[in-house]
Amino acid sequence: MTALLVLFVVAAVPLAPTEAVLIGCGVLAAAGELSLGSVILVASLGCFVADLVNFGVGRSAGMRAMRRFGRRGGSRAVVEWTAGQLARRGESILVAVRFIPGGGLVGALLAGALKWPWRRFVPVSFVGSSLWSGYTAVLGYFGGQIISDPLLAAAVSFGVATVISVPIGMAVKSAQRRVISASA
């Protein structure tokens, strides 16, 4: 029960190491110490709470906050790219950016700053939080099923998550470079 409480708190706090804790809880589920369904549900709810807070901050601070966040070229490119994608693809991009490190935070802030209605944001946020939480927990779970040493299982699962996210990160960086080049 303590692990689930820690998971919820870490997931609800923006920029906390949710992925590592969630993978660890997935490994614990593989060992039979936690229910995988409970791990996914608790992480989904925690991420959803963080999204609601970030969305609210974005709505109240508006694009001022995003301009402040985007003072550096790379950060500005992330903000501009995500804002453009949100304008064109809306819901699907908000779910997809959840899988990019820091993307959930930027996506929720931008959706708020762009004044998305709550009724549009809430279901998309819940779907994105649930899919990301399920994916990450299952990585830990499978790592725990394959490798009996919990620390090694968590390390391997985290490594697999990193290997999966590298091509995504490279694609985002490429898109960012195009945005920076176009704005220069």
C-alpha cells in the first residue's frame, strides 16, 4: 500500500521521476507484491491530477508562461512545435506527447494556455495518462517476469523504455531543428 501511495504522489507532482517509480512498481507487481491493475490505475490518476494542475496553470498564466518557459532556443522550439501540433492535430498530439519526456507537462500547459475547454481536455488527458501509465507499468512487469532480481529487472525495463523512446526523441529533435531553422 505504501508503494502505491508513493507512486500516486510522484505521479501527481510535475517533473518528479514518475517513469522510474512506475517501472519499479511494475516489477513489484510481477513479484506478486502489488496488483498490476492497481499500479496502472494509481499512476493514471496521479498523472491525470498533474495534468489538471498544469492545464489550470496554463489557463491562468496563458502564453506569458509559455514565452517565459521558452526563452532558450531548444525549449522555445519544443513549445512552438507542440503548439503547432496541438493546433493541427489536437487530441492525438496531446496523447502522443505524453510519451516524450516532459511532453505531458508541456502539452497540458499549452492546452491550457491555448484556452482549450475543460470538457475537451479532461477526457484526452485521462486517455493519455492511462495509456502512458499502462505502457510503463507493463514494461516493468515484463522485466520482472523475465528477470528474477528486482533491481536488475527494473534496470533492464528502464533501459528498454529508453531504447524505445530514443527514436521518438530523435524525431522530436529533428522537428525542433526545423522549427528553429524556419524561425531564424
